[in-house]
Amino acid sequence: MFTDPRLEADSTYITDLDLCQVRLNHNAAFPWILLIPRQPDLVEIIDLSARDQQVLMQDIVRASKVMKQLFNPTKINVASLGNVVPQLHVHIIARYQSDSAWPGPVWNSGRQDVYDPSLLRMRVDLISQEILNF
């Protein structure tokens, strides 16, 4: 599977779901994962077959439920923008009324924390275990 180099640089592989690779975004300010369909040359959700659109939605629901269960957020943000990285990918972000970007979007919020390597590994393992057992 080809993953845009910016997505690879900004995230760490967690696991694979039915359609998507799951990656942890490196911005530790927010519990934030990415779902990236494992198919080449996708830009928009409408580029997927009707069946794969349904599978994508199932992957989004599964990942969102795991994020809600693990992080107990005020709100789960789900977005597919692609303005900077055109490869189809979906952001799933746990948000809190207490986070520094609330109620605005996380993009351009000025909040960018770096994971300590051991915390990054623990977060990847936690999400991987929960998502595979869900």
C-alpha cells in the first residue's frame, strides 16, 4: 500500500481494519487517529465502490466507538479534508470542552504536543488492543 509520505511522517501505524490502515497522529495534544483505505489512487470517498463506502463507514464507526470508550471525550470529530494531503484519509479525533482548541477545529489551533516515545508506544498498543478486540 502506498501511503503519502506526509501521512507516514506525521503518524505511526497501529493496525489494519477491513478496508483501512489505522495510524496514530503524532500530535499528542489530542487523541487522534487516521483511517487510510488500503487502495491506490483514492482522493474522495466517492472514488470508492459503493460496497467499500459501506465498509469505510463501518471502519469509521468501529474506530470512533473505540476512541469514545478509551478516551471518554465530549465529542468525536470525524473529518475527511484532503486539502494538504489529497490521498483519501479520515481523521477521528477525541475532543474535550477543556482542550485548548475547543470549540474550534484542531487544524491551525496552534496546539502541537510531541509524544514521549514510551507514551507513543503505549498509546499505539492501547488502541491496537481495543480496536482488535472490539
